[in-house]
Amino acid sequence: MLLRRVIPCLDVSDGRVVKGVRFVDLSDEGDPPELAARYAAEGADEICFLDIGAAPEGRGTMLSIVERTAREVFVPITVGGGVRTPAEMMAVLRAGADKVAVNSAAVADPTLLSRCARRFGRQCVVISIDARQDPARPGSWEVVVMGGRRPTGRDAIAWAQEAVALGAGEILLTSIDRDGTQGGFDLALLRAVGAAVDVPVIASGGAGTPADMVAALAEGGADAVLAASIFHRGIHSIRSVKAAIAAAGLPVRTLEDDR
Amino acid sequence: MRPDAPVRVAIADYGAGNLVSIRNALVRLGAEVRVATEADGLRDADLIVVPGVGASAPAMARLRRRGLAEAIPEALRTGAWYLGVCLGMQLLFDRSEEDGARMLGILSGEVRRLTGAPRLPHIGWNQLEAVRPDPVLAGLPDHAPAYFVHSYAPIPEDPAVIVTRTVHGDPFTSLVASGRIVGCQFHPERSGADGLRILGNVLGLVAADRGR
């Protein structure tokens, strides 16, 4: 049986892990490979790096972070942020990433998804969707890009379906309304996207407690939950989140020490 | 060859993706690892590792172009071991339903799309359910978690080669072992401590065989 995944997300800028509340007010949280190794040892099922640095020279820094992490960490690594071409995706995969998440660049040119899927296989192409509830239309969400700053007028559900049809093998779905609030995931958004596609959905944005993570999996139907601040600040551990998931009767990977 | 000398591993590089993680994992486990882009690179290797993701037909075309499609079976005839990971496991079989590719045919059987699966690709951690004991699984609990990323899996003609099955929709073959051949549909190099143990077990089997 497929096990639910718990994924710590490390937002990286200028070689350091940072985490903003609603993508602003950055504060320094640590060395990315060091944090990744710590999370893997605590039972993280996957590590996600999001490159949120705007500077083009940051690309090389990100690649060296991935390389260093892949030497120490033996769980899957997903990298997102700033990939605009198949060649750039190749560089990230060569550095040791298993999957690459694309966001704004795929909205600007959806053929990026099909070109990358054809070249590397859909299993390593993740579509990262930032969605915001549409106040005028309850039960629908708009895709936003550029770190949540720019609305696109696209419907999030329709974009999820299009992205999967083009070649995305997984969806990293972030509620911009909830991101950084620690107020719980947008369960209606998760359910709506999960019902519309047949690829795995990773819930992101709003994790505050282990119970929120359980709700995203049990009620939202997500395959995986992703969180940043609650792990970085030590508010909850990977282990306590997984214990809560197991206690709710959902299958989850336990560490050797905990068996 | 001293029995405690590092196992010499050649990773077949035919341009099908991520060699970094499998190389890092084998280095971590003390193997002497090189990357082989052509037949010559397999010389004297105790273990040939064939990684890979993606489709079978382009993978086979690249293996042929680089002379590896002939050199790998030849190396196996002279005592080398084979460890196939994901696509590298599927390539062991005769043909793939995915694109009709004719493959290495070292094991009999066909690669088919997973059936009954709720979501595809099958991405994430799932459990290895042992159907028979095998030294490759030494030290692992039953239902050990392993990381998968695929939509296809082989259906071996000879059920005796099957070591574990995994359930995603209908059960499929997730680990095969036969003589000096091991194939993992999952990624041991991405399966945490349990995955490293499987790789360590394979290296141990290779080292013991070489000492004979």
C-alpha cells in the first residue's frame, strides 16, 4: 500500500534556508544540506528545495547545494524555482535531484511541461501550482505566479488538468491564502484538484499542527504533506507528525528505531 | 584479489538520468565506483549497475549505440553481477509493452503497465512484501518501505525469480534475484537506511562470490 509522505520544504535564497510568512519577511534558518540531512535522519520521506532567490547567479549556488545534499541524503530530492528550459532541468537532475518542480515558467509556456516530460519522463516533472481562492466565485481558485504576487486569470483546477495532460507527473499544490499562516490546509482546494487529476497531489500551505497534516491526507485526499516553518522552528517534528498520521490509521513509513 | 578489497562497480551511463544518487550511495557503502559510457568501461567490474528512468526504446537504442547492449551480457557470462534499478531492472526482460522495445532478454518476461492502480505514475514509498527469503533482504523487516517512481513493471515468466511484490492497485513484482542478477523496481539509493542495506547486501554477495 502506498504510504503517505511527509516532506519538509526548504526555501533557499542566496545559499541559505529562509521562510517567509506569505512570501515576505524572510528570516535566516540555516544551511540547506545540513538541515536536509537532519530531516532525513528524522524520517523525512523526501526533501524539497525551493529556490526563491531572484538573482540569476543564485542558480550555481542552488546546484552546489543539491550536489552536497545528494552526497549525504538518501531519500528523494525535489527542486523547484527558476527552471525555465529542459537544459536547466537537466542541470538540476545531474546535480542529484530526483524531481524538478516548475511553476511560473510553465504558466508562461505550458509546452515546457511536455518538452521536459518527453526528455526526462513525466515521473520527474512536478507542476507547482500556487492557488488563491477567488472571492467572487466560491469553490474556485485562481492560479497566481511570481511567488504569489501576480494573478494569472487561470482557473487552478483547469490548469492542474492541463498540466497533467501535458506531462506533469505530480502536483505540488500551495494555497497562497494559507501559506505561512499555520492555520490549516485549504481542504476544499485539495479535494477539488485531487478529484480532477489522477497523479499524486502534495498539499502545501497552512500546516500548523500534526492534526492539520492528518486532515490534508484524510479529508483532503492528498498523497503527501509539505511544510516548512513548523519544522524549521522546531514547533513540531517529522516524527510527531508521522506518529499522528499513523494514529489516524493512515499508512506511513516508520524509522527503524521506531519499529 | 583480496576478499576485503572494495567491490569494483561500473555504473552503465547511457544518458538515462540520475547517476549521482546511486553512485553516492555505493561510494558511501565502500565500493570502488566508476561510470562506464562504453563497453571498455565494464572491464574487470565485479558488479554492473544499470540505473535509469524513462522509456525503454530510447534507453535500448543508447545502450546499443555505446556497445553496452552486447558488452553487458558478455560481462555477465564471465562472472560479473548485474544490479538493475527501475528502468535498469525492466531492461533485463525480453520486451516492453510501453513502446514495444526489444530489451536485453537476460530474464524471460514482459514489462507491462501497472493495472488497477488508483494513480499513475506510482510515486512514493510503498512496501516490499517478501514472497520468498533471499540474502538480498537480509536484515530487513517484512514490508520494508522503499521509494518507487514508475508506471510499468516486469512480469517474469519464471516466478522463482520473484523475491518481493508490492501492492499498488494489483500487486506487481518489485524485486527479482536469480544467480548473479538482481533487479529492483524501486530506488534503493533513495530508500533511506533500508535501501542502503539492500545495496550493502548486494555488495556483500558480490564480494563473497569473488572470494570463491
